[in-house]
Amino acid sequence: MPRPSNREKILVEGLRVVHEKGFVGASVRDIAQAAQVPLGSFTNHFPSKEAFGLEILERYYEHNQEIISRTLHDHSMTVRQRISAYFDHLIEGLACHKMRGGCLVGNFCAEVADQSEVLRLRLAKIFWDIRAAFIEVLKEGVASGELRADMDCEATAGFIYASLQGAILIAKVVRTAGPIENCRNHVMRNVLN
């Protein structure tokens, strides 16, 4: 049986370390120590910390796409149920970690968007992709009559995702799901009326 590659160990443990300490706060040494690999192993697999950051961001994004598939794209539920389920899934996941860590995408936006153009561009694409998933669901709701016919689906989708990211950041600070629950409740009662 082949041994697991150091690259895979670095990615798995590095993602965990960056989620705990932040991208800027997690040194390459921290990541190598967590993966229990020599420091040189990191540089053998990743030409830079920025390249490593792109890869863990991709892994996190793939996980988020799975959540979107199980919630926003689940056609067995109404549009409102799907959006609520997306919020519920995020709350449940964050509650498992006592609201620590937050959303890696939001964390990267706050930490590195001004320092790395490569990471900023990838984060922007992730934002547009997640916004597009919300747009699709909202348009379905308008077409089915579940949501009001005059809804600006593009603006509403951007508002929902931006508000959610802000609520997650505040939830990290206050260590309670309250801000995310308030965001969900406002979206459900006032935005999706």
C-alpha cells in the first residue's frame, strides 16, 4: 500500500491550520509541523505560500459546492426552504467548532485581498460563482410564483451572500450563531417576501 504523499498531508493539515490561525498568521513552519513533514517538503510541493493558499482555497470551495448541491440545488424543497437549509447547514457546521474559524472564503477576503492579486481574483470568482447559485434559485422562485415577480435576483443574491459573510465574521467575534440566525431570519422575512 503506498504511503500518503506529503503533499496531501500538507494540504489537509495546512487547511486546518490556516482555518485556525488565518492565512497570514499560519507560517509555513506551522503548516509543516502540523503535517509532520520536513520544512523543505512544503517548498518541494508548493512554489510559494500564495500557491498553497490557492490550493486550500480550492479545496474549501469544492466543499462549499457540495453544500450548495445539497441545499440550493435540492429541487425536492421549495426555494425558501433551500435558502433556509443553506443557512442552517452553515450554522450547524460553524456550531461544531463553537463559531471559531468562520468561513475560509470570508477570512481570505479580509486577510489577503489587498496583498495578493492572484488570491483576490480567485476570491472574486468564488463570490460570483456562489452569487450565481443564489441567482439561479431566486429566478426559480420568481418563475414559480413563490417569490415576487419584480425581484432583482442579481442584486438580491449579492445582498444575501454579502450579508451572510458579514454575519459569519460577527459570529466568530461573539462566539454565537445569533448573527447568522438574525441574517437568515431577515432574509426569509423581509428580503424573500
